[in-house]
Amino acid sequence: MSDKSFNWKKAFTKNTVNIVKGLANPDAVATELYSMTILNDEMFETIKQIDELEQKTRKLLHTLNYRGKHCVAALHQAFLNTDNKRLAEIIAPYVIEIEKGENKTEPKSWPPNIIEEEVMLAEPLIKITDPKSPWFIHEYGKEYVYKIQGKCRGKVFIINNVNFGNTKENREASNKDATNLSKLFKDLHFDVIQKDDLTGNGMTSFLQSEAEQIEKEKCTECVILIVMSHGGGTRISGVDHVPVELKALIAFFSSDNCPSLHEKPRLVFVQACRTAEQLSIDKTVHPVKLGGEVEIECVVKIEKPILEAFWEKKREKSDPQRIREKAEKYSLRSTKSPVSLTIKKVEESDEGTYRCIVSYVDGKRIASNATVLKLKVKD
């Protein structure tokens, strides 16, 4: 169907048998087409007066042959509106082919050559005015429409955090979403940059670097940020459980930080739990000197009886370990909020990531965000 001599009437002539056999409610379809003004009063009444279903359907298709190619998209929508999805699938390829033929600004391949680009920029915006078309775009004026027609159409950044250290927290299904999203935007001629399993600092470093690159190139017409991870409240977790404020990630592409994106579209999609955090360690990095002492506090934001509160420590390439209270080393406060962990006589082995876990009398267990204990050089 991709040749230039494509005849839109084939949507009806080649599929007459399937449509006649498969359409059980031609009156409902005719009513939809009448409401779209595809059929006028006389056509609609003529079709309604036919008693035999097959003859009624044949008359409907015959009439559409004289109503112009826009009626193919209308019939597709009418099938969808009347629960004739299988018939809609038959018609859909013809609708797409018609739309391709009308979109003169779309080059055969991407990026366009110099001549194609000049044609694209000179052409007016394509407007699909039929509100029942599956490709309908509300008919705004040009001043309300972003023009994305240059060689550097746009960049899509996908952060796909899957592996969080244990099977209960891992997000394996996210890989399929990332694959589908990557394919979708590549098909739309966007540059797609995907990063998997980033830490909290890794997310900020990645986006900061990409924002700086955009400023060097100064040709990106659109930025799309997709973040898939665990989260809580307004924060997104890295695979090291260190949270980052979502607004901090978005800010890298602000007009202040990326002037070349001013008045250009920037879209953000987040797939993460956004419920309010029930446990929170506000200070995400605790620097401390060797031999010193540090207290880590965790605020409990849910009011119900606590059965137990304890802390876990995780070092790189090792499993989390529960911290047991020892008078000479660890001091725990767990009877009221904020619960806290005090580490005394800090050693190199104390460096790592710490989390608070609270168990409630109803059996529910909740883990806080993570905080990192870093050693400073002793004075």
C-alpha cells in the first residue's frame, strides 16, 4: 500500500466480504457516521430503510465510496465506537497510509537532507480537522504548537533502576517498559540515551552531563526525561537507596541551566511510588572523622504503635547486616520518633550505607531511605 498510486477506495473494495460478514450492527455504524456528518440525511435514511443486514452493509460501503478519503478514518472510528474492533483493525492500515500521503513534511528517512529540511520548514503545520479521526489534533493556532522539525529532533533520557540488592525490591518488569519506550522514541527519530541501575549520585551526574552536552550542541528541540525507580513523596531512589528530589533532576533542563531549551518542550514521566514517606532520614550524607562519633536520626511519620525499630548497614558488594546494640560501639533509641543510631569510635569498617527499618504491631514493616556514612580525613 506504500506506492504513490495508492487508492483509498481499496479500504472498502478489498474488505467488502469481511465487513459484510463481520458487521452485526450496521445501523449503529451508520448512526456514528451520520453524527460525524459523513452521511447526510438522505443517505442515512436510505440505509436505515433496508431490512436485510448484508444489503444494508453493502449500501453503506457503496455510499462511502463517494464521500472522500476522509471517510476511511471516520469508518475506523465508527467501528471502534460500536465495539467492532476486529473490523477497525482491518481498516487501520488504510487510515495510516492516507495520513502518510497527506503529511508532505515527513521525510523518507531521518535526519532529512538539506532539500527535505527546507521543504519541511516551509510547509504549514498539518492539521487534521476531523474530530473523529484517530489522528485528530485539536486545531490550535501556530502560536500554540511547538515546531519539532529540525535534524536534532530531540533527546530522550531513560533512567531504569531495576536491581536494588534483593529480589523483593528489584523491578525486573521495568526492563520491558524501557525496551518499549526506547523503540517508540527511536521510531519517532529521537536520540535515546538509557542508563540502568544508577545510584542517587549517578542519576544527578548523568543528567548534569547530558544537560551540559545539550548546551554545547544548542540544537535540541525537545527533551523527554523518563525515570523508573522506587521513590517516596517527592524523591526518587537510586539503587543504593539514596533519594534525590525529583525537582533537582528536572532542574538540569530548566531555562536557567539550559538556555538553549528556552521555549522548547520538556516532558517528564515518572514511574515510581509517590506515596508520602513514612520514615525519613533528612541528612543523606554523614561525614565523620576516624575515631569520632556520629548520630543518625530517622523521623517516623506514621502514628501507630511501633513493635521494633532497628538499623541495617550495607557496604559495597556485600549483603545488608543488622546492627546489634553494643554499649562500646552502638547506641540505639527506638521507643519514640525520631529513632536514632549512634556510632562510637568510628573505624574505616563503619563506612557504608545505613537504613532504618520499623516494624509495627500490625505486622507491617517499613524501611527508610538510605544515608551514607563517609569518613573525613582526621585533622
